[in-house]
Amino acid sequence: MKNSLSLRRLTLKPATLFMIRTLSSTAFFLFILLFFTGSPVYSQNNPFVFGDPLPDAPELAYRGNFQVGVQTLELLHKNQPDILNYKENETPEYDRPLTVEVWYPAAKSPDAQRVTYQDYLGSPNDPDRPLEAFSFSGRAIRNATPNDSEGPFPLIIVSHGYPGSRFLMTYLTENLASKGYVVVAIDHTESTHADAGKFASTLYHRALDDFFVLNEMARLNESGSDHFLSGMVDAANTALIGYSMGGYGVLNAGGAGYSPGFVEAFSQMTGGSEKLAERSLADPAYSGTVDSRVKAIVAFAPWGMQRGVWDAEGLENLRIPTFLIAGSEDDISGYEEGVKAIYEGAVNTNRYLLTYLNARHNVAPNPPVSPDLDQADYMHYSEPVWKERRINNINQHFVTAFLGIHLKGLDYESFLDLSANSLEETWKGFVPRTSIGLELRHAKP
């Protein structure tokens, strides 16, 4: 069997090389074992999983010091507008179920079995692509004992695309939890791989789902709640992360009110409902819904700008620090008239725009689980130019820096104070020559 250590490239100083030459074979073997202590060594018994650092991963992509636990919660948001069954002059309601996955710092348990996640391929609305379950491994421990001695931990809420699932970005959710965050990813009902419904539900419920989950996490944290999250969650320091339609939702939750034209289009789509007006500046109560507990927003390829979802006034109302991530050739959300236009229009917030040059829309999800997938399933995860695992590592690095600053007060500013064009010099935290193909813009109010 090939030596698994060959998966890691060695960069040794001259003095170290001299010492190696003078070692006996037995001593050399012991030296190698010591050299690799604490570094991931991947073999048949410890396979590579989503989010593991590649040899060229930037500095902050590596996992933190906490072991990660994971649990599933079933929540119920009562008396919500049933958008899919709206009719003119009728406003039916339903109790909206939300399944969430919670990753959290856990007590050490070296012998525990790592988690297996299950998601779906195919489409519930396409007879030629029936739903098919698939599974993949993670590095979290199912139902592990929480590390409540070092909490509470800042809260991160993650919102997937349409369709998607709470497992779409496990490379990031596990990584952040290992660094001392409670991370909650939502299965947005009527918007997942398994239950995708009409688009109107996604348009209406996204920001409201985020707020509901925030309130539920705060409630479960309360002392005496007799819940595993009791004392674990610092909801007063919360970040929202969203991809595609998730990005659409977290921007609105953060203060980017929907435009009058978009509200009117939604009204026509839903048979007369004007409920979306509540999420626009036309409603005097909207600005008061922006939650002061939300300290930072990360939006991957947020959908909507080139479709008229926001106007100048709506973007100017966004005041929470925001990190945008996009491909320069995004063919779903758009770039020049899409994500970059959001960056340019959100003039009242401290904001960043990280751009993957020549990438399209899929700059956020886990990579495809297999090259043998049906083409449509493969392309749902695949990025045609960039290596997805490389994107994953870069995302881990920059999200760690941005949230470390705004949720933990860490001194990570130097990881973001970079030349706009990565070709000018290798960016801080990157292996020499590996920041090529990236741009980072930064603007303040």
C-alpha cells in the first residue's frame, strides 16, 4: 500500500534536512511520526471528507481545536402564511415545520463514531429524475456531549439555495463549529431537494425562517430549558450565512428591503397576496424587524439583484457588515448587474466582495459526491472551472477571518487587508503562488 504520508508535501528548513540525513532508519521513522503529529493523515481508515484541507489550503481553513457534535432538531413555526395556497382575498395559515441541523463544540470523545449525512439527488417534480437518497461522511460526532464548560458560543445560522438542504455546506458548518461556534443549518420547507414546491414559498419565507430559528436558539439556550443547547448559545452575537436564495434571504433579514416592483410581481404571482410588502421599506414596520443580535452577514452568490429584487433605497438600508462571495461569470445570480451591483449599492455598510474569476454560480456547496452522477445532479454541485475542494478551503479561510472579527473580536484584519488583485502579491495566509484567480474588494460607509 502506498505510504499515506506521501499525501502531504514537506517543506523543511536546511537545518532540518541536515538532521534527517544523520538519522538511522529507525530514528528517521520516529521523526516522521513526530513531524506529522497533529496533522491530518488520510488513509483507508481516515478517508478524505468534505472540508478537509488540501496541501495548498490557506491558513485559516484548518479546523479549530474543538471536537464537533451534531444533532437534528424539529421546530414548528406556528400560524404562518400558507403562501402556496393563497387566493385573492384569502389568507390561509399553517404550522410551518422546519428541520435544522446543529453543529456545536463537544466534549472530547476520541473513540466515537463519526457522522454520516443523508441527502437526496433527483427532483420531486421531475418523473425522469426520481428522488434518490445518498449518504456521505463527516467529521462530527452524532449526539456528542456538548462542551458547555467553555460556552456560550456565538451563533451562526446557515440558509441553503433552491433547491438545497441543511447538508449542502457541511464543509463549512463543521469547520466553523470546530472553531467555537454553534452553527445551525435550516431545511427550508418547500425549498429542499426532497420537497421543493412553488418558488413563491421560497421568496416569502426565507428571512422569516432565519428570524424564527434565531429566536428558537435563544429560547433553547435559556437556563432551565433542559435542552442540550442550554448555556451553549450566545444569540446576542449572531451571523447569517446564505447561498443563492439563502443569500437573498439573509440580505433582506439584514435590512436590504425589497423593491416596490418586486413586491408587485410577487403579488401577481401569488394570486393577490401582498404579504411580501412587509419585507420592504414601504412598510414602516420593516426597519424595526432588523435584529440587533445579527452582527455579520455572509452571502454566497445571492440571487435577485438583476431581477429587480432590490433598488438603491433598499440596498442603502443594509447596515450590518457584509461579506459577499461570487463567481465573475455567475449565470444564475449575475455578477456585474447582480452580486457586484449589491456590493456597489450597499453604501451604508462595511462590505467585502470576494470574486472567483471565471467561476459560475456554485461557489458555496460541497463538491459532487461522485463523477458518476446524472448530469443534472452533478451540475447542481459542480463548478466548471475551479476545483470545488479548493473553493471550500478558500471559503473556510475568509469566512473564519470575517466572522472572527465581528463575532469574537479576533485580530484577523490583516487577512482581509489585501491588494484587490491577488496577482500583485500572494495574499496573507496563502501558500506562495496560490492566491491566483481571486479578487477582493473592500468598501466602508
